[in-house]
Amino acid sequence: MTEHLDDATLSDVLDGVGAPPGDHLATCADCRRRLDALRQAAAAVAATPPPVPDAVRDRHIAAALAAMAAAPPTGAPARRAPALRRRWWKVAAGLAAAAAAAGLVLPLTRRGGDTGQLAGKEAERAGPAVAAAGAPLDLGAVDAASLPAALASRLPPPGAAPVPPAPAALRCEAALRASTPGVGPLLLAATATWEGRPAVVLAFGARPGPVVAYVTAAEDCAILHFARLP
Amino acid sequence: VGEAPEPSDEALAARAASGDRIALDALLRRHYDRIAALCRRLAGNPVDAEDATQEALCAIVRGLPGFDGSARFGTWAWRVATNACLDELRRRARRPTPGLPADHVAAEPALAEAVATRLDVDAALSAVPEVFRVPVVLRDLLGLDYATIAAVLGVPPGTVRSRIARGRGLLADLLGNPVGPPQRRSDRA
């Protein structure tokens, strides 16, 4: 009985490792067929799967960045409550959805009898930056520490129109909405400088309510930073 | 004027671990396509693969503080991504199938039936046991060498070799390629 080559030997031939199989392969049609079968199997796996749509990729990466913002991977390994140990990216990714849900409240609040009073108080707190709104806004140089304060003083009060977006911000808003459809109403879009780079700051949500802010690169709209404001 | 060289994975990982989101974004985008492809092949369908890919990315982000540079970032990342992807797929597999009794367990495709219907690569791979499927995907899809696969899986290179051979053999059978003659040595294993 002919001793054929086993799959391990033939697999080695495919990968170019192990000892040469000798003359048997050259003379045995059965083993050559088996080698072809293994080669076809390997080629089937090697075929690149259909590409992931850009929107899905961007959403995945944005969620990972958002999760990093929620639990920055600095210093010692992050310690989280047991309930948050798993599915935390869904929690992080859900922040945008929460902002969208909060946005549903806004039209109802506008019908409330005391909305105007609340808006007036918010406008008083907002200060001259909001009162002077009407021109595209530039936040200047901001970083992770200064961003919340920079936004808090400029976010429009409840019932007020959003701050007009800077023209450079429109493209990044569109890109962000394409990858993260649940971000909710736009509250503010401004240019800024982030770590020395031209950036666009986009804030979504409703006032009062949580606000989700994204800092994106002005050049390609890549997300540089994510923050959730109270 | 020549362009500045791309930062290495290890340099980006170090910056990302210290909170640099630009570096993390660049690192994840650099490896995204291959991580998504890995999860796609391990999952066998785009729906499960999407969640598995997300889990893999977040596992890498979570694990960055533990990446000490003693191994190549790629080796570390493949280990983290593979484990996260498989964990997610196992969780999904434990969930009851909608519309079926809670104790219903979906039958794996029988080998003979699979061969008879000449399954596509996703279906065929899903019928290959995980212990063989994973090294085959790491080798044939990602092109990792045996030593790297051994480091990713935490098994000796010899085990990787035998598992790849067994996985390819099963896959060849499932894809409709006839098994060799009865006296083939692998049949006695």
C-alpha cells in the first residue's frame, strides 16, 4: 500500500516550512490533488471579506475613542464597577443616543409656560459671548481641560437658536452625522485650535440636558476628542 | 523634502496609552481593516462580525495600559482582538434564538450535509471547530507566521502547525474537495 503524505506535511509544503516531502509528491496524483484542495481552502480564507462600510468603521472608532474618554487608559489599568466592566463601549456609544433622546424634550419644553423665563435666566448666565452670537464662532486654543468651560459659556440657552456654524464646521458636522446618526440636534459648531491643529468643535444635545461635544480635525474631520458635558 | 516617516505601532501605542487620542485614532485606523476582516471570518456573518469588531477595538483600548512593549504591538493586538472577538461570539451563541424554545440548541451543520451542499467559505469555516478555525484564519487571512500565531494563541509552534493542517484539511473537505484515499496517514490521527 502506498504511504501518502499527511495533511500536516502537505500544509507545510503550502507554507514553505518543514522538511521537503521528497519525491513522492512528484509521482503521486492523489497527494497532488490533496495539496490542491488544501491550497484552495487556504485561498478561500485568504480572500479578503467584503470591506466594512466607511460609516460603520467610523462609528466603531468613534465609540472606542468615546470609551477612552469615559475611562482614559492612563496610568494603572482602569478600574470600573462590575456592571460597567463589559459592554462599556455600548454605554459610551449610547451617550450620543442619549443626547438625541434629550433632544426630543426640547420642542416640548418650548411649549411650556415658563420656557421664556428659563431662557432669560440662561441668557443672563451665558454672558456676552452668546448675546453677540450671529457670526461664526471661534473658540481659540482649547484642550481637554479648557473645553468644557469654553463651551459652557457659549452654548445657546434653551429656546434660543443654535450658534451659527462656522463654514468650515459644516463639512465635519456632515461627516460626524454620517458616522454617528444619533448625535441629536446641533447646538454649536465652532472652529478652534486643538493641540496646535486647526479643529472644529461640534456640540450636540439639548438645553437643558446633556451635551456631547466632539473635537474633529478641520483637515479631515477625524475625531480628536470626545467629551460629555453636564 | 521627504515626508516624515510614519510612527511605529509601538510609538503610537505609547502615546495612546498616555491619553493621546490622535495617536489612538491613528492606531485603530491603521489596524481596523484587518481586525474587521479577522472578526468577519471568525464570525461567519457581517452582523455578528460588527459587534465582535467593536468589542475587539474596545478591548485594545482597555488593554493599552497593560501593553508594556515587551512584545510587538501587532502580536499583542492580535491576541487581544482574537480573544475579544471570540468572547463576543460565544456570548452571542449562548443567547436563545428568537422564536425558538429557550433550550433549543442550533445543530451544527453535519459534515456530510455540508459537503453535499458545497458551503461557501463563511459557512464552511463556521463548521470547523474553533480550535482549528482560529489558527487557519490567523495564518491564511492575516498571513501571520507560526511563531506569531503561537504567541497570539499561547500554544507551542508545533501545535499551531498541526492545528493549521487539521483546520485546512477540514475546510477542504467542507468546501467540497474530496478527502484523500483511505490510507491517507492523516485519517489515522
